[in-house]
Amino acid sequence: MQGVGWIAAIIIGIFAGWVAEKILRRNDGLLMNLAAGLIGGLLGKWLIVDLMGFNYGGWIASAIAAIIGAVVLLFIWGLIFRRRA
């Protein structure tokens, strides 16, 4: 996440993981939200900056990138580790 500090990255990560969880209608808990948001932030940065060539900075753009990355990450996670009812 570009242009934000460590504490802001953690806050954005928790928020992004929570939003991704709500979008995908899952209930994974706070730690999974944090992990999905932080890893999703890195994934989102890679997708947006490195792959597509767009440059961004600040809270809002970092949150959007982290949400996109977290949704992709949780979607792939769900495909790999399907829960059986």
C-alpha cells in the first residue's frame, strides 16, 4: 500500500478484508479479515500498479486496491478450500 504507514496499512487491511468478506458473503473472523486485507493489498498493488501500469497513492486508492486484492484472494481461497456442509 503506497503512501500510508504501517498502522494505516493495518487499519486499511482490516477494513478491506471485512468489505471483501461482506461482498463474498462469508464469515471468516477478524484475523482472516486482517490477513486477507493485508495480503490483498499487496495483490491489489501488483494487479493495479505492476500489471496494469496505473500509479496511485493515499488512503482511498490503497483501500480500493486492497479490497480488489482481498476479494480475489478470498475467492481463490474459497475455490481451494471449499467448506462442506
